[in-house]
Amino acid sequence: MPKKFQILVVDDEESITFLLKTELEELGGYDVDVALNGTEAINLLQSKIYDIVLLDIKMPRVSGIDVLRFINEHAPTTQVIMLTNIVDYKTAIETMKLGAYDFVSKPYDTDQLLATMSRALDRRQLVIDKKVMYNELNRITGSSGIIGESPAFKNVIENVRKVAASEAFVLIQGPSGTGKELVAHLLHNESPHKDRPFVAVNCASIPDQLLESELFGHEKGSFTNAYSAKQGLVEVADGGTLFLDEVGDISQPTQAKLLRFLETGEFRRVGGTASMHVSVRVVSATNKDLQKQVQEGKFREDLLYRLNVVSIQIPPLRERKEDIPLLIAHFVKRKSKSKTKTVSPEALALLMQYDWPGNVRELEHVIEGSSILSQGEVIEPRDLWINPALAQQVPSHAAALSNNGTPPLVSLEEIEKIHIQRVLEHHNWNRVKTAEILGITTKTLYLKIKRYKLQVPPPGNNA
């Protein structure tokens, strides 16, 4: 069942609030609360997240402008539509400068009001999408896709689609690099909430003292540098999916607060006193053995049971080697800057033999590096030297790229340096042709030659 939009009507005229509540709820798709003064409105805003507030400007004691300022500070994704008399037009325009989305005159036209509300909801979604994108800079992009035809992987996808339609919490388990976040995205995209936010939180990358604030938000002045109130990611994810990646790395104090939230949907911002409520579907992932963590006293048993309503186990790449050619073709196509390269049968045989302890992520990085290093249109065994374990399987005459014939473990900058020098040498140090092949400007190439201190041949041998 689609989630209804939460609306708050604030007006000191009881007849207005009654009519708006009745009309909107009869239309369906809206849950409507009412407040007859500014104080009552602020109390409601502290306990519930609203999509839209229909707000009267002139009210005794606490005015509509005061409520608007409170909303901007404490609930910045909530859209405010001001209700105004014709004589208040000038004031209404001023409220838009203070952050209101739009204004509608009283007596209001129902069609006009609904059209304005529809636009406001679209704007709120854009604001949320921006927040989601900001908090998912490290997320695997949708272009990666779910790739796999092996029986083991098909079974995973089948189970994901079975459980996606439910509201059950899901725990995704598997080694690092197997694609747990992609599976979480699939769960969301196959669910009834696919049009609502998907918010990912990497619990291992956020310092413990900040994780609670990231999840539940904080109030102004709650700690040093908390210069304004901030919405937590659980609020951003309201109605959608909250993905807790590396959930096994959460500290025990935060585990207790997370458990309370999972049980009730209620939380408090750091430094706040008011309880708020959201409705989110929680999907978590870990590469750790949480049962062992429980036995060692590092993870709460009750939290594990709450997260692990449904468990999905992703197999390591060594158990689904049939998928390696498909993954290679995908990564080669995505990583090749110009014409798509191919992988020689000899290189493919080596890639199929390897056990891939780093799983799909390791394969992706190997293909990316090999695409950079390969001189021609075909990736050969000698181009796999950036992975020491793979390079040991390559004949020494093919892998010898260092003085002693042992492939070194180097940084991406060193790989770039080697590649630029090889392309320069191939084109007899013609910078114009080299820059064209590399897909950069001649000025950028010149700067990289200087940066890497490449030995330029005497004048006359290069362009």
C-alpha cells in the first residue's frame, strides 16, 4: 500500500482547518493533522515529520512566520505553503524569501491548492534526492548493475525478489567485495517503496562519536560545532529504505539506540528531548560473523535477531566462476576510455584460475588497471602484473616490467606514469598524438610530464 503524504494544517480559524482536513482526506493519499495556533504546530513538528505544512501567516502570540523559521531550522525538507488573505500579499512574498515554497490566498481554490501541493511534493523529493546523493558519494553507481548467470548467484537474486515485497528487515552477509550494496539496491528497487529514498550509511567509515548524529540528527548546540540543527539519515529515508553497511562495526552504546529505533521506529536527535517517529525498511550488511561477535560479547544478541529477520548469503566469486567472463566483459567496456578492449584467451584462463580473495571488487580493479596498461586493443597476461598474486602465474618473460622480473606492487600514480611514458615512446614522444590517445589536452600532458619527471628526448625527436 502506497505511503500517504503527511500534511499539517495550521490556522487559528477552526472552520478552515476542518474544511482542509476533510477535503484532503476525502481525496485519499493524505494524512492530515491540524493545529489551531503556532505553539501547537511547533509541538507537532517536534514529534512528527511532515511533507507539507499549510500555514496561516497571522495568528496570535506565535505567528506563522515564527513557525516558518522553526521549520527551516528543524525540518528543512518540509515544504511550507502559506495561507494568506489578499491584503497579506506583501507579507506572503516576504515569507517566500524566508524559505516558504509558495502561498495560496484565502478563500482558497481547491484545484489551485492541490496543484501547488503537488509541485511542493516534487520539490521536497528533489531536496531529499540531493541529500541522498551527498551521503552516497562512495556508493556503487547503478551503472554497475547486477551481473551473474551462475546457479549460486541466480538463487540469491531469486530470494531477493521473494522478500523484496515484504516489510521484513534483511541482513545481507558475504565477504567484502561481493556486491552486498548492489543486492540492497535491488531489494529497494523491487519493493513497494522504490519511489521513496534509498539511504546508505557505511557504519565502518563514520567515527563512532559521529554515527549517532548521522543516523538520528542533532539539535543546535548539542555539541561543539553544532551550529544548527541537522536532520538524521533516518528522517531522510522516511518511507523508503535505510541501508546499514558494515553493521558489525557499530559500537555497543550505539547498538542499544539502534535497537530501540528498530523496535519502535522512534528516535531522538542528539541533544533533543522530543521523540520522533519514521517508517523505514532497514536492510543491513556485514562481512563479519555476527554470531561469533555475539559470543565474544561484541554484538548484541537481541539486535542481531532484530536485523536478521531474513538472511541473504552472497557467495564469494570463487564459488561462481561461471560469472567471471560476464563480469570481465562488463568492466572492460566500462573502464576502456576509447575503443572497447578484449581479453585474450590466455589472460582469461589466468583470470578464471585465480581464487579472487577480494571478490568482484578485486576483479574490477584488476580489469581497470589492465585496461590502462595494455598497449593494444587486447589485454594480455603481461598486463595483469599490477596484481602480485596473478602476476606469479604469468610467465616471467611476459610479466617482467621491473629490473629483476618481479612485478612490483605500485600506486595508481605510478601506473599512470608508466602508461604515459609507454604511449609517448610508442608515438616517438609526439605530444599531440599521445594526448589524443590518452584523452587529455596537450597542456595536461605537459604538466604530467613535468610532474612525473619523465625524461624527454633531445629536441627534434618529439613534437
